[in-house]
Amino acid sequence: MRRSDLVTILAESNPLLTRGFIEQIVEVVFEEIIAAMERGDRVELRGFGVFSARKRGARLGMNPRTGETVQLNERYRPFFRASKKLLNRINSS
């Protein structure tokens, strides 16, 4: 599902709201999730899952083109852990 699909579904189920307003709502929600992760906070959506940023330590990598080893700095990666409810719904079908 793409963002536009989500907006379409929400617009169909909420005919009193304009499509433009729904697009703004979706944008604000995603931006707030990103901002929280930038601050180092975790975002918990009950019944769905938890978004967080995990630190990946510095390590040696390899340039695939030349085979040369390269030092990679520590970085943060987005991480999602699904809730038990979501996992049960996905695996029940």
C-alpha cells in the first residue's frame, strides 16, 4: 500500500472530510513519527507496533566495485517491531 492508497481509503470512509485535508493529516502523522525518531524517542501505536531508531556501531565494510575495505561510521537505522495483535492477524490467514 502506498501513501496515496491510504489517503484514498480514508477519503472513502470519511466522506465529510476533503481529500486535501486527509492528505495533510497523513503527512502530519508521518512527520511526527519521523521527528520523534530523530529525537531518539520511540513511537508506540497500540495494536500495531513500535517504531524506534537503533544504533549500528562503526565497522569495516567493503567497496563492492574495488574490493577495498572502508571504515563505516556508526549510524542509526529505523526499526519496527510488530505488536502481538498484528502478528496474530497476519499469521492467522
